[in-house]
Amino acid sequence: MIRMASGWFYLSCLLLGSLGSMCILFTIYWMQYWRGGFAWNGSIYMFNWHPVLMVAGMVVFYGGASLVYRLPQSWVGPRLPWKLLHAALHLIAFILTVVGLVAVFTFHNHGRIANLYSLHSWLGITAVFLFACQWCLGFAVFLLPWASMWLRSLLKPIHVFFGAAILSLSIASVISGINEKLFFSLKNTTRPYNSLPSEAVFANSTGMLVVAFGLLVLYILLASSWKRPEPGILTDRQLLLQLRPGSRPFPVTYVPVTGRQPYES
């Protein structure tokens, strides 16, 4: 049972890493093969950095950073190293996101194209704004030592909710952005979008990969049995995930998922 519980968790992590890598690689290949590659000169090739960096930052790195506290190794010992890793990965995600925004705004301004007029852009800029607020709040309250425990307990559910909400907004923005890009790029071609040319099939498949990645992140993030337990309290699967064959038992309060009274082990 111990091996099965931990095996499912790490199998999910392996699948998550594979999906995340495929999301980034598929987006790079789309921009390189069908859209002409990359540059940093205000041209359409500069725009091509935007989808790659947004998928990498707001979806893949953001999703991975959100799951740091789901690793069983983070359940014991000092929390500070895991807090620093959590904050650092989110900071990398935010930096990638900012560079992606610079790419699209520079391209728009260079080509005298209006900014922030589409639903895609509204979703995206909302997600980025909330991400910035989320990171600053997390850094100030959960990483710096000044905040009291009652304040952290009060803000933790809000922090967790907006973490999942931002990822959901990011996925919606990516999907609408892929759709928007295909409509614009295939509008006046010999094989328009509604005839489903190879580029459309590939880009739609990339969008489905992003959705699959996001759903798996949300499942791991919201599954109660894989959450970091409160100090001294473990549920059924958390106990199995933390124990290893041959490991020495340690005192915890065990709370069965059936809702019976906890007992010491």
C-alpha cells in the first residue's frame, strides 16, 4: 500500500513533467516551423516569443511551482527551504511572463496595432496582475518572518484559492490566444482555419496539451490526500506517502478519512 500510494503520486509528477515539456516544445515548434522563427526586432518574429514565454511562464513553471508543497519530502523538517523554492520558481515564471509581455507590446507598438482590445488580452493581463499581487502577498506574509500565525492562517485559504484561479485564467488565456492566432494567421490563406490545415491540427493539439497539464496540476493541487498536512496530523494517504519501507515510525496524530476521532501513533 505504501509503494502504491507513493507510486501513484510520483507517476502523476512524471506525467506532469512530460506534459509540461511537451507544451513548451510544441509551442516552440509551431512558432519555428509555421510562423518563421524568432527575433527581437519589433517584427512578427518578435511576437513569436510571446506564446512560448507565456506558456512556459504562466502555465508550466507556474503550475510546477504551485505543487512544491505537495512533495512528501516537504512535509517534514524546516519549511524555509521549500518556501524559498516555491517563491523562486514563481519568480522565474513571472520573469518569463514579463518578457513575453514585452515581446507582444513591442510588436504591437512597432506595427501600430492596438493593445488590450481582445478577450484574450483581458484574460491574460488579469492573470498577470493577480499573479503579481499573489507573489508580493506571499513574499510579504509567508516568507518574511514578521507576520503572525493568525494572519497567515487567515490568508492561507485566500492564497491557495487565487493560486488555482490564476492558473485557470492562464489556461483560458492560452487557449483563446491559440485560437486568436490561428484565426489571424489562416484568414487569407489557401487553406483557411475551417478546413483544418496541418498547422491548425498541431496548434489545437498544443492547446489540448495545455488543458491536460492544467487539469492535472489542479487535481494534484486540490486533492486533499496530497496536501501538506497540518503540523502533527496526517490522513490515510499522507501517512502512506510519508512512510517508507524500513523507516522508523515517528509520532503523529492520525486522522482517518472516515471522520472518526484522531489517535496517536
